[in-house]
Amino acid sequence: MVIILKSNPNKKQLDNLLSWLKSMNLGIHMSEGANTTLIGLIGDTSGVDMELINALDIVETVKRIQEPYKNANRKFHPDSTVVDINGVKLGDGNFQIIAGPCSVESEEQICQVALAVKEAGATLYRGGAFKPRTSPYAFQGMREEGINLLLEAKKVSGLPIVTEVMDISHLPLFENVDVIQVGARNMQNFELLKELGTLKKPILLKRGLSSTLQEFLMSAEYIMAGGNNNVILCERGIRTFETSTRNTLDLASIPLLKSLTHLPVIVDPSHATGIARLVKPMALAAAACGADGLMIEVHNDPAHALCDGAQSLTPEAFKDVADAVKAILPYSFKGAK
Ligand code: PEP
Ligand code: MN
């Protein structure tokens, strides 16, 4: 971090600033030019409040030279992380497809789709039990019963399960869930992230609706700072001025994230587009630019789905996507380090 001072800084205020910085165990490198004085900070500046320094009378501006995330940063961990989900490895060349309905609706539905997506090539199974809906009057999910039905589908299909947590108080229900999902709306629920950091379970962290990549990585950092390094990032589209798709899929984020972090990055083309026929081209594009996996919504009867039917694929359409993606994987972009 570099602090640029205004010309002729008040000596007493400068001494106060320097002794405060030293009290944080930071090394100081002063560089005095004809008009400008720079203070270079040496050491771990992740705990330094830039805005506080910026507000001081003697400070012109403050610049961070290094990213504020250490655990998630590829600079400090050059090898790509492989997350082990009960034997299913994801990351560093291990490409996995998570598929399943938006919501758990009944035992028959959740078990039927589990067998169908497994047959079609999915290696992990998704289904929402707690649903973050925009309207309080929309279907809110089957909650605890939904988790039990997912566990039933896991037994029937043998696929590890992924499902979303919305509140810390629900976590005891997730004991036998293989991957806990943090949805876009909760990406900056910092208390929830801290709690997930105390677990050993893999966490699938979705990008917030309007989050920058740095904010996304800082949320991963919250989980990792607690000791849980099993974090999978999921690009699921961001909110832009465009309204013809549900969100705008930020494909460039994939190679960029993979150069910034060692964590695996997957893509959800279903929530990114909101339109079933766009899922295949976006899934192919995501795989081509180096994603480590996909999350795709599949329903046995999309027209009657209780949630997100318009973006859900039938098992047959999902098989077509999974086969096409697998065919191009050998040619996908692997250069981002
Ligand atoms: C989901 O995956 O079910 C979901 C709600 O997605 P998102 O948080 O990305 O909107
Ligand atoms: Mn959905």
C-alpha cells in the first residue's frame, strides 16, 4: 500500500500517522520528492483501513498495490485448488456438472430427476429446499422436508447433493448435505460466511447480483479466513441495463478469476440467462473459456415447475448439453494461471 501525502504535511500529524502505522507492525518506506512525499507500507496491509487514512488532512490519496485477499490469491497459492466432494473432485482439470431442479417439489420429482440427470452425465445433484424468492407470496421451498427428500434422492442416485442455505439457524439441517450453496443474494451475508468458514464442508459461493470480482473474492476470503478452503466460485450472471436475459453472463470473469485465484470457478448458465434455449450455447462458451464445471437446472416437467421453469431443461435436453460440453473440453482454454 502506498500513501501519497499532500505537500508540506503538518509534522505532528505525520508523526502520529507513522507511529500508528508502526503500531500495526508495518514496515515504512518514505520517499520524499520535490513536491510529493510517499509512504510505502511493507507487510500485511489487509487489516489497514484505507478509507480512514484517506480521510486524514495530510493525505492526498491511498493506493493498494496488492489485492486485499490473501487466502484466495493465486499469487500466494500458485497451485489450483481441487475440492473433494465425497470423492468427486472439482477443479484443476476435474470438470463436473451439477444438475437438478430449481426446487425440491415432491419425493417422486426429486428422485426421478436425480436418476435422469445421473444417466445423462451429471456428477453432482442440486435442488433448492430453502428458496430466496423475490416475492414473499411465491413458493418458498419445502424447507426441512425438502432437505430430507434431497437426502433420499442422494440415497437413490448415489450423487452428492448441493443445496442452498439462507440462514445460520438452519445449518444443523445441512449436516448430511455434501455442498452448501450460498446464493447470489447472500454473497455478502458476512455472518453466514464466517459461520461457513468454521465448517470443513465444501461451499459453493455464487456471485452477487451486482458484485465486482474483488467483492466476490473478498466473500470467498471470509470463508477461507475461518479455515475452510473448500470454496467453489460460481459465476451466475450480473445485473446490467440489458433486460432481454434474466442477467448478463460475464464470461470474461472466468479466465480473469482463474488468474486471480486458485479456487475452482464454475458457471450457472440457467440463472445467467433465464431462457432454456440459451443454456446450451452459454454452457459451451463457459466450458470453452476454462470453467471448472457447470450448474444447470433440469426439471422432469419444466412447464409445470414451481420455480424457474422457463430456464429449466428436460433431462433429454440436458443430456444433449452435457454430451456437447464433454466433446469440447479437450479444447478448452487452460492458459489462465
Ligand atoms: C439457485 O441456484 O437456486 C439460485 C437461487 O441461484 P442464484 O442465487 O444465483 O440466484
Ligand atoms: Mn432457480
